[in-house]
Amino acid sequence: MDGVNVDFAGAKIDLAPRGLLRHCRNLKCERYKHSVKRHRVGILRKVYLTFKKQHDKVELGFLMDQFSLWRYVIGASSLVLLTFLVASWLVGGALVAPNQRYIGSENLEFPVDEVMLDSESGASIATWYASSDDAKATIILLHPVRANRKAMLGRAKLFLDAGYAVILIDFQAHGESLGRYITFGHLERHDVRAAVAYARKLNPGHRIGVVAISLGAAAALLASPLGVDALVLESVYSTIAEAVDNRVAMRVGPLSYALTPLLLWQLKPRLGFSPSDLRPIDYIAKSQAPVLIANGELDRHTPITQARQLFDAANTPKRWVVFKGAAHNDLFEYNAKQYKDEVLAFLDRYLKPGNRPNATTDSLRFSSGYSVRKASSGFNRAALIAGITPAAMPIASDNKKAAAK
């Protein structure tokens, strides 16, 4: 319609849209202008509503995705935590489970007397006694965790050949001794006291030495003061918290920061005492006996720095021995020559007649209530062979009452 004009009310009007609009503007056609404006607004409103609808859908979808993601994260985290808790509880149960088995005295390199000691740990402690001719001193041998007195036979032979009498025991819940749980020294300390009292009564004129490994060394320190004349501690932990963390870190690395507290927490509900009760480093100053502390140079279970802290806390006289290249090994088997040169020489110095006695430890000698029973060939062995652990054994809280008496 461009170029087509009509005469309307004496005015020439261009029928083209632009002309019509210009004419309407000239004539101030408000109605038309409002119509165009409404049309534009309507279009914009439709565009806005369409965009808003799409945006709301996108936003709702985003929120739903976020909710689903958080629900997944929370669910997965809860499952991992539950798995972690169950696994740690099972691991804790395995660590404190008794390690009992038939030992027997057949095929030993030397004859032994078998007896059972009644300990305030609540257990009957299976014990071997052997003596060289004309022995003037007795050495008590204390085995590491989850072992038994057979682990100390090599040392026993060394000391017998050197002119000593020896006493070897199975800690409660180990070997042929009864007991419901391994307690990392808490109850085992009573077994150490029973062994010392037995040695005192058996050989009243003897000086007494203690040679202990790991658990045995921790139990000996927790039982301090023992009133003995010499103390040899091998690969002993300073605190249970450090001992657990060292072992867990060896296996799971950085996850030990999460798993170690879960294992330590179990001590109270399982055994009736807390980690603060298992700190041998707090007890070593109570011992007045000359002490030798030996450790493997590469021991990751008991790092040499932690063993050195224990040594620094000990009273004098004391001796520090490092086995070069050794990890958490049996130090006697690892280097028998160094063991003989260092450990046996230390014991000879403080236990052999003619050497100056330790007057301080002599004054600390004590007597402890215990009883000794001759071991029969069938004592508890049928149950041990069958894998039966007596259910009536007292737990930690019972023994605290017994100790108080």
C-alpha cells in the first residue's frame, strides 16, 4: 500500500503503515497508540512468562539435583561410618581375644618343674621353673603379647648356662593360663607380682632379675615397684595410645587418625579401664632397680624416639642398647652375640654374688599373697586343646576389688 493516498476530511493520508502511524501521531490517536503499546506489552509478557516458566523448571531441577546429591553424600557417609565402626569393633575384639593353647614340656632342652600360680589377675598362671647347679640368682622371663613362655626358651637356656635359675610364665589369657581378655599389661601386672613373690619364696637368698619383652615389659613397669635387683626391658611401648597408633599407621597410613581413637575408646566398655591407665612411662620412675632398655633401630611398633623417652624418664643406674638394623624382632634371635655382650653382662653385674647389691631395691622387697599348685598333666589342657575359654573368669573391675584387698 506504499504510495497510495486517500482524501479523508480534507487531508491526504498515507495508507502505508508508517504513514498511518505518522498520521495517527499527528492526529494524536491515543487509542491506537495504547493498542500498539498493549500489543507490545503483551508480547513482552508472554516472553517473560515463557522464560520464567523455563527458569523455574531449571531452578527446580537444580534444587532437586542438589537435594539428591546431598542425600547421596549423607547416605554414603553414613554407610562408610557404620562400616568403619563395625570394622573397628571387630578388630578391637580380635586384639583382646585370648591366645590360649596347649604348651607342654616335652622335648625341652632342659628339665623344668611345672606349677600353677594363683594371681590377683583372677587367673591361674602356668609356670615353668628351672635351675642350674649352684644358682645364686633367679631371672623371671616375661613374654610378648599373643605369645607364651616358649618364646623365652632361648633366653632361658642362655641364662641357665650362665649359672642362673629361671622362671617362665604364661600371662593370663595366654598359653596355658586362663583368662578372658588380653589387657596389655593392666591385669598382667598382677601375674608379674605373683612370679616375683614365687621367686622370693622359692629362693629366699637369691637376687632377682626380670627380662621382659613388649607386653611383658609394660606389665613389669605397671607393677612397679617390684623390689627386684635388675630390670631388662625390650621393645616396650611408652603409652598404649602411641602403641596403637604406631601399629595402625603401619597398616592404613593417614587413616590411623580416625581408627586409633575408635580402638582406644573400646578399652573402657570392653575391659573396664581407660588408655590413661596404660602409660608405662608414668611408672618407670617408681622402679629403683638398675634398668637396661633395648630397642631395635628400625622398630616401627616402638620407634626408637619413643623408647628413648622411656629411657630418659628412668632412674639411674640405667643402660641404653640399640640393635642396629633390627625392627620389632626378637632381639636375642636377631643378634645373640650382642645380646650376650650387653644384656647378660648387665645382669651379671647386678645379680651375681660378689658384685655390689643394690641397697635401694633390697629395701623394696615385698611379699604378695599367692598360692602355688603343682601342675598335673591334665590341668586345663583338655579345655585348651578343645579351644574352650572358661566363662566364669573375672574381668577388670573384679580384679580391682581383689587388688584392693
